[in-house]
Amino acid sequence: MLSEALAGTAPPSSCQLVEFEQAIVTSVEPGGRLLVVRGTAPSVRMEVLLSHRAYSDTPDWWGIEVVGALPGGVCLTETRHFEVAISLDGIEGQKGIEVIGASTTSRIELRPAQAS
């Protein structure tokens, strides 16, 4: 299995989990949800993205990581604000989602979507 093959590998050094300051879920039409995460990237060159974890069964809390990557490996010490978003279509846990940063996590309980 892919997850077993990846379990023994070292994480890439050009990417890392990044701290975040705020995580909110907003409704989008028609009937969808969007996770929006805001924070301060430790380098002005860092690209920040949200990456959901892969599961074989739906977990109680679906993990979504706040990941920073340094293209070219050059890290400038000036920080910058970031705001990134991801659609929650197909990546909602039984109870909700868990946003995962470098040393902080935030669980957001999701109510079932209202039928129209």
C-alpha cells in the first residue's frame, strides 16, 4: 500500500508545517463549504497551501495540514501574511475537520449540510 511505503520515508526538507492564526469554515453556493486559514509565513518567499491527509475510511476528524514550501530553498527572514483556502468537498470527517499547524491544531465541528 502507498501509505505503508511512505511511512518509512523522511519528510521533505523543503516543506514544513506552518503556524496559523485563524481557521474558519464558510458556506459557498451551491451547498459547499470552504476552509479559510490565515496566518504569518516565516519567510516572505514561502508558499503556503492546505493539504488534506488521505484515509482509507472516513475518520472522526479529517486532518488538513498548513504546509509551507520554499521554492529554490532560499529563506528570507522577512515574514508575510497569508490567507489560503480549500474546498471541503469530500474531505469532511464524521465530526468535522482538524487544521494542523507546526505546533497548533484546531478542530472545527461541522454540522450536516442542510438539504435544499
